[in-house]
Amino acid sequence: MTWRDQQLPADHPQVKSGAIGVLLVNLGTPDAAEPGAVKRYLAEFLSDRRVVEIPPIAWQPILRGIILNTRPKKSAHAYRQVWTDAGSPLAVITRQQAEAMQARLGDEAHVDWAMRYGSPSIPDRLQALKNSGCERILLAPLYPQYSGATTATVVDKAADCLRTMRWQPALRTLPPYHDDPAYIDALASDLAKQLDALDFEPEVLLLSFHGMPERTLHLGDPYHCHCQKTSRLLQEKLHRPGLNFRTTFQSRFGRAKWLEPATDTVLAEEAKAGTKRLAIAAPGFSADCLETLEELAIQGREQFTEAGGEQFAALSCLNASDPGLAMLETLLRRELSGWISA
């Protein structure tokens, strides 16, 4: 490991070394909002053994024979509703977060970004950081709540890349931060500002997290517990006695029993019970994406109003907001301790 500036002989080949790298990683996105690109993305995503734990001999015929021949068209339509001129919202926001962190860290570290599924890939960006002289790299999965299907699979992919390298960089991993005061404070500050800016006062605030099969909880995955703790701490920090909070789980897939209560079920349930004004936030997502912009903001509104609700608001994720970026810098600097100055 190189800690000092090189003093190479004049005839020595140039070697880049001694630099620090940071790789921000989010879930992934297709390259375009069209069926072919979505099919490639889903094939990679749904073939991950940590995402779908059914034995491949049983799962792959279903995936290849049914799902990849039916779901891409429907998903492409959903992506088209949220796609921007700059591309996928998730990719655009993750890039903005990386650029902001580069500006905040300056010459202390090289900051890059990647997607677990799709592009830019983790192996490509890790190799690029190594090629630029980074011998110490902080791998930063942007998942506040730990799950084997999110944080762990990012680490798996990074390890697969390291396995191919003759000269490996040293690697650290950003741990889950579901109950970190910096995260809770950032969420509370950002959501309070958004709630105060609404033209109505919500009776209910749903805190919607991405769902997981219930069996993952019984097998020891801490995700459900992390989500519940985030919700409890956020409710305490927001301190809005007149607002009813509910924690829900979205994006069910397949026939297995998933974590409950389900977001779509609760939206209809609240409206039918007489709730007229409702807001929804997704604190487990570090950046707005298909699941927040289409599933919650579009489908969620329809589900609530069709069941009798009147006023609905989908609140933004932290994205590249000032509270979100300040929190991310705090987390990164903490994990880079000893590599860069405090």
C-alpha cells in the first residue's frame, strides 16, 4: 500500500498508485425505456440467487419461458412514464450524488458510481478506479436498511471483480445506516419541508419500504427490523402528534407471502375508512426511481382516489437535496477515516 508520493527512477514505467476511491452503488435500471432493454435488465436482476432464492433448475424455466416474454413490455410502459431527457431518473440522480460528493471530497478521493444491475457496472467502475491509482476503495451501497438482496449482492459482485484482479485494491464497505442520526435527521428535515409546502394537511403519512418475501425475515435477514426502526425513529424526530403514521411494504412479486401490510392494500383501506388526505414517503430509497415515481406517485394516487380519497401527495426521496448530500458526506467521511483527513 502506497502512503507516500512516489519517487521513481527516471527510466521506471509510470505507475498510478496511492489514491483513495469511493464507489456509490444503487440497484440498477435498464438502458432505455423499451422492451428489449428492460428484458436484458430483468434477466440479470431476476437471475441473482440473492434476489430470487428458488433453485435455478426450477426458476430459470419460469423466468425464461414466461416472465421475460410477458413482463418487459408492461415494465417498459411504466418506465416511459418516468423517463427523462437525461435518461433513467435513478441513474441521473445517482450520478448527481456522485458528482456532488466529488466536489465535497475534492482531491481527497476519486468518486464514481455504478449500478448493481445494468450499467455502469460494478466491475467496470472498480477497475476504472484501480486504473486511476486507487489502492483503497470505499464501496458504498446506497441502501439504508440491510438486506441480503441489496447490500449483500453488491458486496458479492465486488468480490467477483476482485477475484479477477492480480493487483487488488483494499476494500471497505459502507454499513447499513437505518438508525444513524445523520440519516434520521436528514429524512426528518427534508420530509418536514415537503410536508409544510403541501397545499393540504395530511391526516396520514405512509412510510413505504420496498417489500421482501416474508421467509427472508424468518431466515434471519434484518431488513424488516431495520425498516421498522427507521419508521419509529423518523416518527419521533418529525414529532407531528396530529399525523397518523403507518409503515407499509410495496412491490410484491409472485405468489409467495411478502412482508405486510402491503402499500397498495393500505392505500385503499385508508380511503375506505374515511381518510381524505394522505401523503406517502419512501425512506428506504436513496433516489427516486420507478418504484417511487410510477408505483407510488402514479399508481398510488389512483389506488387512493378510486377508493374514496381526495388529496394525495408522493414526497420525494432525499436525492441530491442539501440534507441528503450533507448526510452522505458525513457517512462517507466516517468510513474513510484513517484514509483521508476528518
